[in-house]
Amino acid sequence: MRKMLFYSVMIIIVGLVFLWRHWPGGDTMTILGGGVFVTWLIFFIIEKIISNQDN
């Protein structure tokens, strides 16, 4: 899970650098990184809900 978070943040940062430098592909990287981050966030929330129900 931490690798997924790390990779999503790195993709977002690289995408923002691409946007800042006006290089092609920055939009795609930023959207892809944001999508991976949201996916990680959903899994993280579901994991917390399940662990709270066990108690």
C-alpha cells in the first residue's frame, strides 16, 4: 500500500514539473497520479472501516 502511495505522489510531482515546463504529457501524468492516489485512498478507508468493525 505504501508503494502505491509513493508512486502516485511521484507521478503527480513529475506531471506537475512537466506542466510547469510546458512539456507534453503533463496532463496525463497528473491525472494518472491523481487516479492512483484516489484508488489508494479508497482502499485505505475501506481497510480502516473493516478493522474498526473487527473490534
